[in-house]
Amino acid sequence: MLFKDIKCPNCETYHDPTLQKCPECHNSNELYKLNRVPKRAVFLHPICQIAMFIIGFAYAGMLFTEFFYAFFIRMIDSSDAQFKSTLLLTLTYVTMLIALLAVPLLSRRKLFLSKFNNGIDYIYGLAFAITLMAAGVLINALTSIWHTPADNINQQGVESIAKSYPLIGIFIMGIVGPICEELTYRVGLYSFLRRINKYLALILTMVIFAMIHFTFDAENIVEELWSLPSYLVSGLLLTLAYELRGPACSITAHACYNLIAIIMIMVAR
């Protein structure tokens, strides 16, 4: 487990054991070599990783932010429920994005920004997006053998906003939302668990990511359960993208996949 800071034998500065070099004297970190922790995936301090997960987690930071804005949105003189829910979603995600980005930018700015300098990561991201689409088609084809497919509550919400407010749908669900989720569940949760064990991190991140898209509604529980395999596979592929190529790859994959899905909704309306 790589949580406790270690002392540099050269300058005696305490630093994160997952760093390849001492941040003060740049002396090589022997513990890093022994554990072979991928610097593209684990580059923030564990406190920062947990903070990002709490900020963006659907049942913590996101829920708190929604409650905060909902108090003021109720005061708006409008009977359009769709407008209010879209405004709430927009304010929530924009606030979360600012808060999530603040953590790495204020703690390890240069290290964080360096993860977005390699153009090949974005190409891999596009490849993972295509893989996500292919996996989704395959899963839907298999499940349709036993069950007539229908949209779950999460998908219904996405379609409703995409059709009513297409530009907001593209911006929030196609760009801001995927960035928030990748910062929360890959840069935050997965990176933290990766310090313990790679396979534990992969499984837990995949499951938690799937469950935040699952709605515990007794009336629609059947559709929610049939949609779960698709989210599990998406969580697996996005986590693999992050492990192999870092945040630029997983964010690109997630955003491209969502953008294509939203555009298809708008074209089909």
C-alpha cells in the first residue's frame, strides 16, 4: 500500500511514494521502481484523490451541490419543469467541474497538465470510443434476445434534455459531464485504489461507475437491471483506457462516446 509519505535519502524531504523522483532534489525514488506504479495513472497525493472522488461522487458532492442550487431554482417563477431540471443539472456540473479541476491545479499543476501533452493519447481515446460503441451495440443485441430493450431512467433524462435543449445537452452531457466523471472515478477513485491493488481498483471502479447510472426505482427496476451490463462494460473500458494511457485518453473516449450518442438522439427526433 502506497499511502504513507517517504523520506528522500538525499535531501530528507518527505514526499509521495508514487512519485518517480523527489519533488525537491529530483533524486530517483527507489520505491517507485520497486512498485512500478504507472505515473500516467497515479500522479496525485492520496488526499487529493479522495477529495476529487467525494466532490464528484453522485451521493456526496454532486448531491450536496444539487440541493444547494435546488433551493434557489425553486424561487424561479416558471412552470416549465424541464427548464428547471436542465438549469439545475447545468449549474451542478459546471460547479463540480470547477471544484474538481481546482484540486490538481492547486496541488500538482505541472504534473497534472503534463498528462495532456501527448497527442497519441487522444488517438487512443478515439479508438476506445469506437470500442465503447461496438460493445454497446453487441450488448444490446444480446439482451434483445431475452428482453425487448427500453430506455432506463438515466437514458430518458439524457434524451429529454438533448431534445429540448440540444446545445446544453452537447455542452453538459457531451463535454462537461464526461470530464467530471473521469476526474471523479478515474483520477480520483481508481488512482486511490490503484495504490492498493490494480485488480481491486479496476473491479470497484467499474462497479461504482455502473451503479451511479443505476436508479433504484421499484417501478422501473427491470429496465435498470437490463441496462446495468452496458454500464459495467463502459466502466471497464474507460478504466482500462485510463490505466493504459492516462486521463487524456479516458476523457477523450468518454466525451466522444457521449457526443455521438447525443447527436444520434437529436438526429432521430
